[in-house]
Amino acid sequence: MDVRIIVETTFENGTTKTRRLGRLSRPFRSTQPEGFGLLLEDAKSVLWQLQQAILLDQIEEVSEASRVCPDCNKVRTIHDYRSRVLDTLFGRFRVKVPRIRRCACNAKSEVTLGGPLSPLARFFPDRSTPELQRLQAELGARHSFREAARIMEIFLPCAKQANTSVRNRLGKIAKEIGDSEYAEPVVSSAEKNATPMTVFLDGAHIRCRPEYQKRHLDVVVGKIESAQMSRRFGLVQQAAQSPSRQVRQDLQDTGWDGESPVTVISDGEPALPNLVRYAVGGPVRHILDWWHISMRVKHVENAVRGLLQTKSFSGIPVLFERPAERLRWYLWHGKVRVGTTSLQWLMTDCERLCKDDPEVRDAATRVQARCRELYTYLANNMDSLTDYGRRYRNGLPISSSRAESCVDDIGNTRMGKRRRMRWSPKGAHHVAIVRAAVLDGRLTSTYHRAAA
Ligand SMILES: [Zn+2]
């Protein structure tokens, strides 16, 4: 059989135009399993031709319509044609677009007329369609730039993709996201009520390119949550123009009214809550992640268990068992003073055992070391401890685990050490921004809104 593809365009003025886009041949006698239906290569060629047909017709329609002078309704003359290259998802086309002479009806003299008009210039300021740019950015955020270019070439009749142009597009989209082009529709101030915001923060470490004189780069990743919304974010502090402004923008896009309380949950790294403090420009409640405390308590518990199991243990077991058991309970309920006191008792009791035989001494030293670790950790973060039990019962978050999933999603999956790529601060910053937007579905939702 033969399949003919014909496109019929009906212009707004009622005229129609028919184009033949070629044909497919499927002779049944020689049909192979490979020849059933439309093949990828056929589809790519059909799409390319269809795109060309639609583009040419659209350019024709828009140029014709813009020749009519809005003041006197006369048809203006065409000055000349300019050749323009237009990049789309479905091919790169060189098109001829007209420039139109200005009408003299409204001008006092020839001098005030100005140069010819380019009615189509505003449609492709970057010589490429926004959809192409977004797809390049999205694929570049999901895969390596080289891989992204390859995927596009496999499925689309687009022009040859260079990994550098994918990278540049991603950078451009990252800037647009920074300029808030992809912000959610702004909530009107009446709808904004004082919802408390929670920011979960963590850091991902990625390899740095050698010319930056250091081994690793820190990508700050996190999640902002209010009662209604949540959004991920990622940034590299030294590449961001103003990291705190970016976080502030993200807070506002999530519905923050500029006043309602902001809580930050992170591990003991002081730079992270400070970033949010600068963004908020006021007091921020910082809460130390419970999981990081719990893990250190676990180390103490294990060390005590090891000590009690030594053969020649000569102390009174309950003196060690009790504080180790109670420690977690004290910290969970925010009784930090009692908790640290029991830590000190544990350390003192271990001190006495250090005169015993080597096995006990080693185990006791281990308990002391674990206790000291926890003690220092608590002492350094004293202001960030809270009654975790009460928060938990009230349904409030106590752990930054939601930021930890962002570490994987935004940082490690695309830029992790196992991928053996090295990054410049700026490159990593752009990928972090676009990846966060892609994972939130912000890139595509804007597109659907724009198309609707
Ligand atoms: Zn006119």
C-alpha cells in the first residue's frame, strides 16, 4: 500500500492551502516485521516536513497581517526580506521574513519615519523556540550534556545537538528561573495567611574542576514547605549572585508573606541556617536534626554495651546501663541539662575503670570518646535543641530527612562522585537550579500554562 500525507491549512481570512508532505510505501508482498506501521525515521521526516509547512504558513499569515497599517488600514510595502535561522524541536529552518516600510500617514516628514519594521522579530528573539530551550535544559539537568544531546537526536528531527549548546541553554534557563520567570502563579496577598514555613537544609559534595584549586564543591540543597506548598531548591554559594536572595525568592514563591515564622532543620553545619537567616532578614528558629543526635546517642549506647560485655568488668553495671538508657529519653524530651549531666557521670565512671586490665580500659576509653563526641555536638548546638517529643506529637517535623532526599535527587544523581565528572561552581549552580525546577515539575507546568 501507499500512504500519502497531505496537510491542509485554513488561514484566518478563509483561504486554504494544501501541501503534499510525501508518501510512505508499504508493499505487502515484501513487508518485514520491521516495516509495520510508522518507523522512527519516517516519523522524524514527517515531523520535520510538517513543522516546515506550519512554520512557512504561519510566517506568511503573520507577515500579511502586519502589512496593514493600524492607523490608515492601507497595505504597507515590503522593504526587503531577511533570512533567519530558526531552531525548533522538529528541525532547524532557514526562513525568509519580510521587513515592512513604515506608513507615512501618521508622520510629519520622512525623517521621523525610522527604519523598516520587523514584525516577526519578537517571535524568535533567540533564534530558537522556547520549547526547544526548555527540553534542552530539562534533559541536560537529567543526564550528562552529551547524553542529553544524543537522546534528542535519537527521537527528534532537530538539528545536530552539541553538548556545549545543551549546557548553554541550561545556563540560560537557570538564569530565567532565577529571574522568577518560572515562579508559580503569585498568590494574592489576601490568600496569603501567616503560614509557618519550614526549610529543610543539607549539603551535597561534588567534585570540583582542578582549576578552582580545591577538591570539592558544596551544593546547598533543600526543601521549603508550607502547609499548602513545597518546593525544592539547590545552589552553589560561590556561584550564586546572591544566595540569600535566591532563598528569599523561593520562600516567597512557596507562599511566605515576609513575616510569618521560619523554621530551619539541618545538621550541625552553622553556614546552612545562616543562609536562611540572611534570606529572611530576621530571626529564624533553627532546630538540630533529630537523626544526627540519635545516631550519636546510638554510638554511646553501643560503646556502653561493649564495656559491659568485657570479661573482667568490675564496675557496677547499673551505673553504666541506666545513664545510657535514659540519655535518649532526656534528649528526646528536650531535657538537655540532665542529658549532658548524665553524659558527664558516664565519663567520670569510665575514668575509674581505666586502671583495670587492658580490655576494660580500651572499652572504657571508647565510651568516653563517644560521650565526648556527643557532648561537644550538643554543646555546639545548644540553642538548636528542642523538645523533639512534643514537636513529634504535634505533627511537626523533627528531621531533615526530606533535605537528604534532595541531596540524592538534586546533587548525587546528576553530579555525584560516582559519575566521575568535575564541575565548575557556575556549572553546578545552574544544574542544581534547573534540576530542582524539573523535579518540582515547574519547567513543564509553565509550558502547559503558556500553551493553554
Ligand atoms: Zn498608515
